[in-house]
Amino acid sequence: MLFLSREQILSFFTVRDAIEADKRAFVLHTEGKAKVPLRINLETEDKSGQCMFMPAYVGGELNMAGVKMVSFFPGNAQKEIPVVPATVALIDGTTGLVTAIVEGTTLTQLRTAAISGAATELLSNPDSRVAAIFGTGGQAPAQLEALMTVRSLREVRVFDVDPARIQNFVAKYQPLADRFGTALVGAKTPDEAVEGADVITTVTTSGKPVFDGSRIKPGCHVNGVGSYTPVMRELPLELLNRAGRIFVDNREAVLAEAGDFLIPMGEGRFSPDRIAGELGDLILGRVPGRTSPEEITVMKTVGFATLDVVAAAAIVEKARGLGIGSEIAL
């Protein structure tokens, strides 16, 4: 059984690797080669956190199962430990043996950022130069790198409800942005962040929309990433109304978990018929993507375990080829 730590994963597995793994996962899911129950959410007795279990089996050439054990404990921020800790176990589809244990917080950050990276690569205008990120938590650095990986961005604006976190994020990650020739700019308001932006990624746990949908310019692409429960909501209804093409990573999961859609659906103000398809449909050419440079596009993700299994398998395959990781017998 191979064990891989965060430091080991980051030493060889790139955001581009993660984007390609996610694209493969989208296709396998859309082709019906994955079995993915909805995630199991267990809330702690004092309601201070959630423990979630995300199982999946992926057939085809992969023939592998896995489960991600992931938690959400907001109080961990004050303890300076991950707010969303995770671990992924991979199971061989031929023997049923657990073949690898992968540090899942890093895997989650990479595969989730890669969703936005893939969607931005597939749906945003190729000449996009200005982006905005809402949220500066544990997901934000990988989201930033994914955007810069797929588009030659001149500027990325950063907004958070806490101005101090904006300043800290810009100072800490400007060296990363320098590698891509991108300037990080702290935005004082949501309007300042989205004004004229070509790409926007939201990665918060907000219960209400984080920007004004009327301020989004024609041609903008928006990734809704952070909200993953029926009561969380980052994307404004006006954005959904203005969007020409709306995509999701997993239709069943999004329509069961995403407050961005479920809240306006409950009010009779949004229909799931507006969803053009899954990203897998787009990659397979079953549905068209952007139809004009002026069209607003949206991608909403809540994540699903196929992504974790496929990404973990890609990490393990590359690690074994490089001789990285610790082999342990139980």
C-alpha cells in the first residue's frame, strides 16, 4: 500500500496534471462508467463541523474504487490546521485491496481547482486577461494557479469579507503569480473585483450571493465553486438569468446540493432546463459551449467522488513511476 503526503504530491503533481485528470473523470462520468452515490454528510453533535464520506467506483480502463473522507470544521482556522481536512483511500477493482492512501486535503485542492481550470479553458474567451477570485481560504491558492495555468492573465483581483485576509493573500501569493507574469490586486469591494473581469471564480461558503450580477460584463465566464449545500449561495440570480450557457460538473449532485440553483428553484425563479449540460457532455462534443465572444457562461460545481478517484489514481501512477511515496504493509 502506497502512502503519499502533501509535500510528496506537490513535488511532482501539477495543476495541469490535475486538469487533465479531471477532464478524464468528467468523460468517464458522463459516459456512465462511474457509480457515484451522493455524499454522506454527518454533522457533529454540537454542530461545530461536518464529516463527509464520498465513495465512487470508476470502471472502464481504470477499474478502481475509492472513498474520500473529508470534513468541514471552520474552527480549525483558529487552530492553524486545515478547515477541510481529507484522506483518500484507493481500492483495486480486481482484488478489492486498498492499494494507496493519499493525503486528501491537497488532492481536493488540486482536483477542485482543476474543475475551474478545465471549465475556464473550455468556456472562457481565449483572450481573457483579467480575473477575480472571491475567497482567500485553503482552496484559493490552487484556484489562482489553475486560472493562471489556462489563461495568460495580466491581473487577478482578490476579494474577501476580511480586508486583512486580502492583504495577506496578495503578499503571500504574489511570488506564485510572478511565475505567470500576473499581478495580484486586492479589491476593496465586490464591484471593484468584478468590474471588467473576463473570468470570475467564487470559492466561499457564503449563504448569499457574493457579487452583483448586473455588474458582470458581456463575455465573462464565472466558476461557482465554494457553495456545496442547499443553504449556501454564491451566485446571484441575475447572473443565471443573463448567462447564455450554464454548465455543471455533475447534474444529479448539483441539483441535490447546490443552493445557487436550489434556492431560486424553490422560489420558482430558475429552471434546471437552463442547464446546458455537464462538462463531460461538452468535452465529448455532445453539446456546444460558448456560442459568441459576448455570451456570459457559468459553471457550477459541488464536486463528486469520481474526480477524487481518478485524480488519486493519476497521482499514484505518477508517484510509482518516479519512485515517490512509502510502501507499507498492514
